[in-house]
Amino acid sequence: MSWRTTGIALRLRLPATLFACVGLIAVMIAVGALFPAVGHSIGKLHVSASVANLLGGADYGTITGWFRSEIGIFYGPLVIGALAITGAAATTAGEEEDRILGLVLAHPIRRSRLVAAKATAIAAIVVSITFAIWIGLIVGVAVGGGGITIAHITALAVQLAFFGFATGAVALALGAGTGNKSLALGVAATVGILGWLINSLAPLVSAISWLKYLAPYYYYAGRDPLTHGADILGLIVLSALTLLLTAAAMIGIARRDLRA
Amino acid sequence: MPAVSTPAIAASGLSKDYGSGRGLFELDLEIERGEVFGFLGPNGAGKSTTMRLLLDLIRPTSGSAQVLGLDTGRNTLEIRRRVGFLPGDLAMYGKLTGRVVLDYLAGLRGGVDRRVRDSLVERFDADLDRPIRELSTGNRQKLGLVQAFMHEPELLILDEPIAGLDPLVQQSFHALLGEVSAQGHTVFLSSHTLSEVERVTHRLAILREGRLVIVDSLENLRKVAVQRLEIEFAAPVDAGEFRSLTGVTEAHADGATVIVGFEGAADAVIKTAARHDVRAIRPREDDLEEIFLRYYRAEPGK
């Protein structure tokens, strides 16, 4: 590990991370504040099962359903995934394409250590964002009149953090393994979005139901943490995926030529 | 630690094939310790590829290289510890200041004497307090030079080091090269023009389309340089008389003066001139640049 490299990677992303944290807390509070007026008036939507699945149950009549639909099912993982993916791709392939990595790796540091340091920085950013979401959810739920336990809010935040680690690790492995930022961003984003789509549609289309097990998203949201608490098996799978992909990133970058 | 008698750089059949004739092919090269060695060639000749191979940033297709007696594939960390590198087309973290970036790189490297770093910053008048993206190309290059020299490396690998530097800073840089060479350190620097390295190098190599064309000292290269004589006659003389002579590369008249460029002995030129009433003969400076351009364009003799 190179803590200096972790420090530089964090420093480069500090302003964006701080703005994201403040923004997310504000969004969570706003969502909570809207629940008494909007949520109660909408109630439970009577839509087709497929649409209800895409909307996280479409139950706007309860505060749990409201936060699941507004934050848990799409917005939360979207924000966490986007920040993790862009950070991981930028700090590996992005720096390589910008010709910065060629200078840094002319110094006595192993490529694998460099990637480990950058992975640590991305993990720290994911934890910071998740912490902001956790704070925002606690305040937002209180503003919305309460009704979700802190344990369940914590479960959602923890699942979100591990989902962020895994999606970031997809981009890290591709960025470090290929040096191609566009590829890393594109494939990692596709994995995230497809995972959401497949997880939502799988209960309705038996032919693709098995596909959900291949997507990190399933291990984040499959057990609905706001209702049922943390999914330990899901966390184990996401952790294993993160570790495997990070190891692949470390091996991948060590075995190839730097592109620039 | 390997014996100091080993060359600073030794490449044997070193190749990197990018396909379509691009890359570096069968490079055999030895650079002695304490040398300031110039590596010349047009853009895309393979200079940067060679330097990146030496630092294990890219891996050879075939062949091998040793730096400071260490194999570039097996001992890359130790090599990078003892080498200072300035990449061509230098890029650094644009959002950060020069001070933060230099602190980071010094930390990665270890063993950087703060006083040495500060003296380099002062010498090059480097701006450490503004974000790097706000600096001009020349000011960024100064930071690149500071980071390459700040740990007093045994070997400096510098890719186009004076790109963007103003003449005053170039002078400081050349003086610094003289100092590190006097201390026994080796410098391997690339350029695409002779004038950039002529004043500082002991030996130089010319690379063209990935292949080494020639390695020699400047003195030896001067010996085969095109010589020019300016011959002033009492009355105008037909320059065509000189063009047909063996070894003459050019001849043209300017009034009663004929300028003759030739390779090898001057005998035939002098004897032809002596058939006329000669007022004066003035030698012109050997044109080294012409040699380099010929090597760049095609293999000499072809």
C-alpha cells in the first residue's frame, strides 16, 4: 500500500465528494419532507407488476415504501455506483490516458501497490458518501414522521456501500487491466444498470430470472434491506466480488504495457 | 550492488514491435557511466519507446536491457530508485500545486534531500504555489526537471528535456548537466534536433524508423561532415566545373565567389580552383546539421 497515493487520489476528489455528501443529505431530507403531503396522497399505485417492480414496489403509502421507491431502488445505487465507477476509472485508466501514470510509475512503487492504494481511496469515498446517505436518511425519515428503524436504515446504507465497492471494483479492474477509461466507464455502468433492469424484470420473465444472480445489484437490493435488514449472504458475495476484481486489477496492470 | 564497471545502460537486440513497421528494432547500445549521451531522431523514431523500455513501463518484444548493471525486467524497482526520469510531453496532476506534486513524488521515491530540491527549485525559478494546470508548458517542464534531479540519481533519462524552456533556463539546465556529469552521473537524453544536444553530449546516437543508424562521438561525426569552401576569384567562374568533381555535394556561384561543399579530401577542389586567378579561400564551418538530416532521411550512402 502507498498511503501517499491514497491521499493524492482522495485530495483530487475531495471537493466533488464533499458537494455530493451535502447534496445527498439535502435530497434525503427533501424526500422525507415530501412524504406526508405527496406520499399519502398517492398511496399504493395500482400498476402492472413489471412497472411496480421497476419502481421498487410502487408503495408510496408507507414511509418504508416511499423511501424504497425514491432512494433505495434507483437513486441511491445510481449515485453510489456513478461516483465509484467514475472515480475508479479516472484514477486508473484516466491517469494513464492523461500520461500521469507513466511519470508516477517511473518511481519505485509496484503497480499492484499503486492500484491497491487507489482502490482504498475509492472505498473511502464510497464510505463517505454512504455515511452522508445514512445521516440524510435518519433525518429524512424523522422529518417524514418516522417509521423506519435506524437498524433498517443502517442495513440499506451498508448494502449500498458494498454495492459501491463492487461496481467501483468492476471499473477498477477494467481501467487497470486495459488502460481504457471509456471501456471501464461503459462496461461498469452497463453492469450496474442491467443489474437493476434484470433484477426488476426477473420475477416476471422466468427465462431470465437466473440472470439476476450474475448482477451485483441483486446482492444489494434482492432482500429489500429497508424491510428485512442486512442481507449477510449478499454482503459476502459483494465482498468476494470486490476482492476478486481488485486482485484482477492488480494483476492486470502488472502484466501489460502502459499505454501512454 | 553490481560493480561500477558495468555500463550505465546496455541494450542487446532490444525490440518493441508495434506492428506496421512502428517501434524499436534490434537496438544494441552501451552507454558508459559518467557519459552525457544524446539520442537523436525524428518524431516517431523510437526514442521514447527506448526510454520506456528501460524503465519497464513497457515490455520488450525481444532482446534485453540492463540499467546500472540490473536487468530491466527483474530489478525494475531498484532501477527506478536510482534513475531520474523526465517523460516527453510531461503531464502532472493539473488540479494540484507543484509543491504538492513534488512532495508526493519525493515521498514515493524516498531519500530526497530537501535542500537539493529547494536549490533546484530556486535554480529553475519553478513556481510551486499555483495549480499545475495554470502553468505554462515551460513552467511545467521546470517542475519535471526538479523531480528528475531532486534525488541526485546515478542515471538521468530525459526525454526532450528542454522542450518549452526559455534560453535562460536552457542555459541553467546545460550547466546542471555539466555538474552532474562532473560528479560521475550519467545522462541519457533525447532530442529531435542536434542543436539541443550538441553543446552537452559526449557521444550520440541517431535513430531512424526504430533502428539505430549510427553511434559516435561528435568529433568523429565532424570528420565526415560536409565541408564548405568559399573561393573568391578575380573574375566570375562557372560553378559547373566543381560539380562534376568526385565528392562534391554542391557548388554555386555568387558573383566572382564560388561556394563548394564536398566530402573527403579537398585536393580536387583546390586544383580545379587553381586553374583560375584565386583571390582568397575561406573555409566555412562544417555543417553537422546536414549530416543529421541525411541520416534522418535515409541511410548514408544510399
